[in-house]
Amino acid sequence: MVKSLPILGCIEDEGKTKDQLMNELARLRQRIAELEASETERKRAEEELQHTLESLRRAMGAAIQAMALTVETRDPYTPGHQRRAANLARAIGKEMSLSKEQIEGIHMAGAIHDIGKILLPGEVLNKPGRLTEMEMSLIKTHPQVGYEMFKTIEFPWPVPQIMLQHHERVDGSGYPSGLSGEEILLETRILAVADVVEAMSSHRPYQPALGIDKALEAISRNRGVLYDRNVVDACLRLFTEKGFKFGYRDEESKFTKERVPGSGSQALFKSLAPVSDTSETMGVDGQL
């Protein structure tokens, strides 16, 4: 592809003296120098803008992590669950060759997808047995609550929408809106699979961990029903062919060396117990 250049001017020598030609040549050289200076300034401005955007992104990441930590005061199991689900969702995104921007957005949304539970009663979040119908109705408000908390923030990714949709299912049986198929964002379909796999494979107050084999069996059984076929296939490959493992004690696997952008919130990655969200109750997919 040939790059177009601005017209700088031309020099006509017919009937002109040597001094006139030299003056025109000097003006042409000056114009070239001005254009080169302008290009240098443009590149410098672009670099400064990129640096500013990266700084803002890191600051946003740190703020998101800090908000995620506040959930721990209400439900000590949610931060570990959110982090591990976010890490698996990011790995699935990479396995599916999504763009860097999409992967970053999935990870960011995953890190706070259950933050709406911060407004729920502690006795419901930490109840060691099955929830009543009324309690389950309360729990089901958390995607909408999280969405309302973040909908006015101008993220570079669809974070509020992912949070709102993370309990929607491909066959339309999910909540809160009963979306189906491609009505659900691809990023959400990825997080939904990561969310259920982590939740089923981790301990809950009312039952021991079912284990990763049961979790993978559940998503395989519901491939194309509750969960996106391609997402399920990518998740299965990670565990069965590529050695993905949830990090519990060290809180990360070999696939998740990166952190959510932001440098001041390392406490988010220091939960000790290999446990998941206590407020989930066992449904067909291990999720509420």
C-alpha cells in the first residue's frame, strides 16, 4: 500500500533568476522541516495518550480489586471464587484466541462478577444449609445489583453487562432476563462456564467439593444446552490436554501469571482456603 504524502509545492525555473529559485528551494525545505516536526509532535502526543490510557487502566484495575475485597467482609468465600473463576475465564479466552481487549475485559468482569452480593444479608450469604425459596430469590438479585453499581462507569469493556448476564444460559433457562444463544455476550458465555466449574469443584458450607471431574462432566453433559459448545470445548481442552489447575494455596496456576491491572491490591490474591461462593445452591449446573 502506497502512503499518500501532502503536496509540498513545486519549483518552476522558467524565467526566474538564480536568487528566486534559491528562495523557493529554501521555502520548500522549510515546509518539509515543518511537516517533519509536526509528525514528530503527533507521535509524541500519541505516546503520551497511550501512557495516560495505561495509567488509567491500572488505576481502574486497582479500584476494582479494592471493591472486590469489600465483599470479603460479607462473604469470606466469594473473593477466592471470583478470582479463580476470572483466571479460568481468561485462560478459556486465550484458548479461543480472543483479542487481548476481550480477554482483559473477561478477567476484569470475572474478578467482581458476584459483587452484588455485598448488599445481601450476611445470614443468607453464610447459611450452612439449603436456602429457602425467599432466600434464593434474594440471592438471584445479585447480578442486577452488581450491574446497577457499575452501569454508569465507562469501562473500555462491557463489564456491567457481563456481570448482569453471568447467570443467563444458552437455552434461555437462566436469569435475570432469560436471554438465550447469542443474545448473551460471548464474554459472558465464557465466564458462565468458568463460574460453574470453579463453584462445583470447590467446597461450600452445605456440601463438600464435588471435584473437578464432576464439574467437567456437568458442563460436558450440558454442552449446547446450558453452555456454549465452543466455550465448553475450550475449557475441557485446558483441563484434559493442557494441564490447567486451579491455584488454591499459591492462588494461581501456571496459566495465570498475570494480575488484574493495578498494583496496590495484592490482598485480593491471598485467600487461604480452597472454597467457593457459599451463597450458591446446587441446581442442574451447580449454580444459583
